[in-house]
Amino acid sequence: MASGAQGGGSSDPARNYHSDFADQFANADRKARGRLSSETQTQRCARLAAEYYSDQNDVAVTVTEANTGDSYFFEGKYTSQGDDGKHYYHAMFKATVGSEEGVLFFAELEGTRYPRKVLQCVILEEEENVDKCDFCSSIYHPSGDYLGKKE
């Protein structure tokens, strides 16, 4: 019998590392939420932000287009927050608010390994300039304050 990977496994260390890393991240998320997550970063940000907005404004919010939205993350050490060990996330997505469809949202979140806490979630009344943030390149930002806002 030839030596090497058996049972269909990979003998490529890089591939094994990637699989182990992906499994570790998925397991950490499953433990935190009680189930295995297949959400993308943008989907998770949109879901958390919609729940937050719904709770804060006592209105039903249903994410409709998280797949067509976008999100970015950056480390706190590059912001006015300093080296706080956290990651910050900006997300843009569309949702149905009450009976109004296609409402465009901006959300800012924080977390240490992945998005966990919503700092703000606002409706974008009109499409704002995408060049307002030091960290994001293709999402709209509100005219108010947020981390990374260009002066």
C-alpha cells in the first residue's frame, strides 16, 4: 500500500490548515449562537442591524437584499478608539420596513472575532457619497458621525 493521505483526506498542509481554520471559526460561531452559521459577514451584519433597528423603533424590519449589500471591517487601532482589540464593521443593505420595501440602511457594528454588537443602524434617505470613509470603498454612509469618517 502506498503511503500518503488515506480515506479521501488531503496531504496538503495548507489545505488542512485552511479547513481547520474554517471549522474553528464556524464552531466558535455555532457556540456563540447555538447553531452552525452559514451567514456571510454582510448577512450577519444586516441581520443584527435589522433586529436592532426593529427593537429601537418598534417596527418590523425584514432584510431583503443582504446579498446585494456590502460590508467592511477594520481594527480599532486605526480609529479614534485606539488599540481596543476590537474589529469594527460598516454594512449597507436593503430591507422592508413595515410595508415599505427596498429601504437602504447603513449600520456600524463591533466585535472581537466577528460582528456582535450594533453601534448604530440608520436609514439612508438618499444615496450618499461613497468616498466619505477611510475604510470603505463601495458603501454609502450617513451624514452623521461614524468611525472612519473623513474630515
